[in-house]
Amino acid sequence: MSYESEDKSIDELIVLALSNYSNAERYEEVLVELRSRATVEMFNKAKALTLSEDAYRRILGAQILCQLGHSKPKFVQQSCKILLSMLTSEENPDVIGAIAWGLGHLKAKGREAPLIRLKNHPDAEVRLGVVGGLLGLATEPAVQTLIELSRDIDHDVRNWATFGLGSQIDEDLPEIRQALYDRLFDDDEEIHLEAICGLARGSVNQTVSLGLLVTHN
């Protein structure tokens, strides 16, 4: 970790993160350090950020809370409650996207319905967040939403939705296979390969011919 972050206070790290928001690599480095400080003080500071009038501060707060403690997350129930509450009133697309991804990281109960309601949002960042928040959910509404978003006009939304259908759930349903098959003809190579991987994963006992899929590629 750079910036001698271990010697910096939480407040100093927050300032550092916000000042480097446009530098993804540096921002992520500071965010990792903030998330590692899984204390009551850090939780309260992150909660305060989510209440800020500044969108960047709200994003940072949500991104801290959703992985506070990294692989051993702390304050999960409280963080889920905060993010779900934020989602009811937030209007900034970038913040909504961060909240949605955060709810997915936390596997928050009750996230499915409010996220699905946003699936037709005009901003692609929000729709991408919907995909991120639903990854791993295998309920019928979640799967149908991912199928719809696998046809989205935005590349990243299609890509992540295809990944979600093909690699993040174990269900092998005809409508999932059809959605993945449709993406074989996507102009984007990465999405095409995600579709092949998804079909290969679920086609052991199916009639899909991987030889034909590779030939198409």
C-alpha cells in the first residue's frame, strides 16, 4: 500500500480517497486501506459519508460499508439497512450504482425487488449496478432481469449480465441457454466468449454442440 497509509488517520484517508476519485488505481488503494479498518469508528465515519450532500462522499461511504472488513465483513446488518435506505431516495446514477453493487457484495436480504425496479433506468451505470446487485441470485425474477439486461444496449451491462447467467448461478434452464446462445452473435468478443463459457458450463447433458460454437467464433 502506498502513501504510507498505515500511518494516516481515517479522516486523512477519506480526504485522500476523495482527492483521488478520478484516479481509479490510487482511489482503490486507499479504499482497500479504509475497508481494512473494521472498527466502530470507521463504520460511523462511513455512515456519516452516506448522509453527505456530496455525491462522491456518498459513493465512498457505500463502497466502504459494503466490504468493511474485506473477506470477514463487519457490521453487515447495519450496512445493509443503510444501503437499502439510501436506495429509496437516491437520485444520482453513480451513487445508485455504487449502492447496488454494495448490496450485492453484502448479499443483502430484501435487495432483489428494489433493484429489479431499476432495470429500465435510463442511465447505464444504474442498470450495471442492478446486474452487480443481482449476481448469484437464482430466483425467477432475478434470472429474468439478467436475461433482459443481457440484451442491453450498453456493452458493460450486457457483458456482466451474460457473466451472471453463465457463471454465477447453477440453474440450467432453457431460457438461460437461449439468452446465452443469443449472445454468441454479439459483436463484442468478450461477451461472445462469456456466452460460450456459460453454455459449456451447462451443456454437459444438453444438445448444444461446442464444436459449432467454437466454429462460429
